[in-house]
Amino acid sequence: MSTALLQEQQLPAFETYSVSDFRPALEALMSQFNNLLEKVCAQQESSWDETVAPLSDLSRKIDHVWSIASHLKAVADSEELRAVYKTLSEELSAFYSAVAQNKELYSRYLAVSEQSGLNASQKKVLENKLRSFRLSGVALEDDAKAEFKALNQKLVGLSNRFSENVLDSSQAWSLHIVDAERLAGVPSSVISRLEERARDKGYETGYLLGLDLTLYLPVMQYCEDRDLRKVLYEAFITRASNQGPHDLSHANEELMRDIMDARLRKSELLDLASYADLSVQTKMAESPQQVLDFLYDLHEKAKPLAEKEFVELTAYAKQKFGLAELAAWDVPFVTETLRKERFDVDQELLRQYFPLPTVLSGLFEVLKRVFGVELEEQEGVSTPVPDARCFKVLQNGQALAYIYMDLYSRDGKRGGAWVGTCHKLTEFDKEEPLLPVAYLVCNFAAPSDGKPSLLTHSDVVTLFHECGHAMHHCLTKISYPEISGIAGVPWDAVELPSQFLENWCWQPEALEFLSSHVDDKESLPDALIEKMMKAKSFMAGMQTVRQLEFGLFDFCLHHEYQKDKTDIQGLLERTQADISVVPVPSFARFANAFTHIFAGGYAAGYYSYKWAELLSADAFSAFEEEGVFNQQTGLRFRNEILECGGSRDVGEMFESFRGRMPSSEALLKQMGA
């Protein structure tokens, strides 16, 4: 095998890795870990330096190699990589379960935690480690331990299959049309891309529609052909299900039940009533009831506004288009038409002002003004895929971290946007620390027709959101891998920095340098910015209620689920009936493609978006009071939140930054409620 993966480097040499290298590299590292574990458990005396630190560093190396495999599977999927990933994910699950259930190791960590001389970060690492041991079943009898371990392995495989089914179902469906009249209303730039897609797939004429969001969403927003919108909507909302026009081999119904059964059984083995009870053990929220109270309280405040907006939208649809009933596939189209008419804000016109190079330059300027850092592109650097770019994060000329950005949608790439960890800040026995390295991934439309990628304002917000995550990882000063950057941060607080950074996308001072018309290079006119500001809270109530629907379905499912009794689709429909203001058609199967909760780490945790949004809105209100580019305020946020990673209680960090505990007032103001 090639040993390239075992040669730790600041920036991975991606071009030297092959799929066949991952298994031997990881198995070699796991073998080293097990040998070290045996020595640690034979020590007469345990200590931080001799027990915890060596195991932590070797675990970090395993995580690093696995991060490369996981990232490549997400951005450049292949059958060969899928097969290797499936095997390795199961082996790693068994490996980590065995470590976390090792009673002797647990007793060693417990002994170290009771020693004097530990610093605050070391105490936090041990607190988290000991909790992880307990939640992994270290105290269980041998038979129960084996069952718990088997459940973890099973869940890894089920989650992988769930996400693969969503990807395959999404990419398998397309609709070829030859009549351009059916695309009336769709922007010419989108039509050109649909035409180009048809050529790429072997069609001599016509247009090829698909479920990639960069093509699906603008058609749903602008296409005047209601029947075509319904066809598209049905294909999208039934992905990976036994409904709609999809291959049943991609259906996720059985996988969803199996995932929920396994999660419930894990909870039962730990004497917890539900998986929601297990989930909150590592969250800011102290109990399932606190989460439910938070979500229902927010819903009570948001639903009257949402209902008012939907009544208004329905009346407009009847008056403007003669629609007696506003269906789900009408909502994006009617909303966009009303937005344009009321505020004279055309999202496609705005797109012309946000070419990606200008947006990136503007983003970097915001980071410089707020956090005092600069980003510098690294030429000639090996990248995970040809489209990706590498940027160095610097302060006063000193390197702090690196970010790989992979921003364009393509076949074989998972949908959505996310940030992943490649390296964490590491200073174990190193003269030169290993700096943080992050992967930042989006799915924007690629450059075409000789023009750069043109972003919607929503795309700009997405880029800022993900960059907030990246800054959380990159600006950490905590060099203990378990609590460095995003690591160790409660899941319901991890969205704080990301949602916080979104706010600058709406500031006139920032929009001046975030925008530049693709043709005449002029920034957004003040009049257009003013219209954007007026339209900012347009339909905010409906958007909030939609997120609450997702959050409540997720949490209620994991709180109430009973094997062989709970109907997942039925629970979703009851939640929608109680929460949503938009009628949902009977064929809709949203849950079947809800990768966040069935394959993405947000199980009984999707509420985190709203929980963290409350924190982020309140945090940004400090800048509204002190100046949106007040660098003292920015550095205070950096020092008290970003640099601390998972080393401190989030409530304490927030109070240190804001001078008080969080309030919902700023969030309600942003919603217009």
C-alpha cells in the first residue's frame, strides 16, 4: 500500500491518495491505537501526559484519515469508494464502541480526572470523555454491551444507505421537454443551463429539468406552467420514497423504521425513555420538555403572523392568477411574484450583482473588518477535487488555518452545504503546531456562457453561514482535539457562529463591497438595497413555521417513537396539520429525504437551528448597538466564542460576550413578530 495517508502533513497531498489506501492506513492506525491502549491499561499510575494525551493524539490521526475518506465520498462519490466506505465505517464503529466500552480505560480516565494540577481545558476534555463512556454503555453487562455495539454498527450502515438513496433518487430523475413555451417566465440564464444540461446528457434539442436545487428552485419560483410545477414538486417531495415517479429500490421507508428501532433500543439499554432523552445529554437544553416548550412557545408567537401571510398570499393568487386554491407547488411561484410586485425586488436581477469572485472578496473583507483576519488563496496546492480552491487564514502575516472551498454543484456530489474538519489545532510535542484545516462545501451553479457563477442573495447567505462554521473551527485557540474549534460544542449551539455571520449579508455597508454587477461592475444601487431591506422579513412567519415543523417532527418522532406502533409518515402528517399553514398533499414524503435527522447528525437535534438563531440574533444586536464593523466588538466575539471552541459552557461564553444571558427579543424583531 501507499503510506502517503500515514504521513501527516499540514495540507494533505490528495493527488497521492487512492481509494485502496484508506483501509490499510486506517487499520494500521487502529492497530497502533490498540497496542497503545494495552500499554496504558497496564500502567501502574495514570496521568494526563502518559494516559490521556497519547491516546488523544492517535485518535486524532485516525479522525484525520477518516475525514479525507468521508469528504471524498461526499464530493466525488463512486461505487468503489462507496464499497470501501461501507466496510470502513462499520469497522470504525466497532473500534470506537470497543474503546468507549472499555471499563479499565474508563477507570484510568476517572482516576486522572480526580488528580490535581489539571487546567480548565483538560478538565473539560475529561468531563466530556467520561460522559461519552457512560453514554456508550461502559457500565452495561457484557451481553448488553455487545448489543449496543452491534446497534452502533447497524446504524452506520443504515444511515449510509439512507443518504445514498436520497442522492441516487435525486440524480436518477429528470424530465426532458422540447416545448420552450412550458418554461415561460423562467429566467434566460436558467433556461440556458437546462439546455446545456440536455446537451450534456445526449439530447440534441430541448431542456432537461432535474432535482438539483440550483435548477429546481428557480423553475419552481418563476415557471408560469402550473402543471409543470406540480410535476417537479411531486418528483422532489417524493424522493427516496414509495410514492411518485421513483425507483422503489431507492425507497427509504424500511430504513427509517430500522433507524428509529435501533436508536430507541440504544436508549432503552441506557435506561432512558427515548432517543430524545439520550440526545439532550450532550446539548445545552436540559430536558426534552425544555426543547418542546421552546419550540411550541416560538410557534405560538410565529403562527399568527404565518397565518396572516398565507391568507394574504392566497388572496393574491386568486386575484392575480385565478387560483381558487393555493397548492404547495404554487407557493414559491406566487411568493416570488408578490415579492417582485410589492417591493420591486427581482431575485434574478439581484443575481447579476453577486458574481462569486466579488462575493468571496466581500466575504473576506467582512472577516478582516470584524475578526481581524485575512484569507489568501494558495496556488499550486493539491485539492480534493479539481474545482476546489485552498485559502490560508492569516493575522498580521501569520498563518492561523487553511480552508478548502468546493462551491459548485456537480454529479456525484451530495446536495446542500456544510463544513467538515480535516485537521484540528494540534500542539502535541510539536515545535510547529498543526494548524486547523476545514472543508467548506456548497452547491452553487457553476460558471457558464463565459460568465462567473452568479449567486442569488440566498446563496450569499449560505456562503456566509458556512464560513461562520469555518471561522469557529479555524480561529480556535484550544489545542485539545476533543474541544478544539467546533469539537465538543453542544449541538444546539454549534449553529451560533454560522447564523451570526449571516447578518452581514443584510448590511448596506457590507453590500456595497459584496456586490458588483457582472456587466457594468456597479455595486447594488442604494434604492435596490432599500427595497431588499423592506423585503427582508417578507413571509418570515411562514419561513419560521416551516422550520418549526421540521424541528417538532424530528423531536416528537424521537421523543414518542415506539417500535411497531409509531407510523412515521402519520406522525409527520399530524405535525404538519398542527403546525404548518400550507396544505400538504397526501403524496408528499418529506421525511424520506430528511438526511439531517436520518443520516446527518441532527437526530432529535434539528431544533438547534432555531435555538442557535435566538443566540445569534441576540449576539448580533451587540453590533447593531456598537457598529456593524466595530472591530472591538468583533474581537470580543472572537475571543469569548470562536477561540474557546468547546472548552467552556456556552451560556457562560455568551454571557461573557453579551454581558447578560440571551433574550428572544432580537429574534422576534428579526421575524417581524
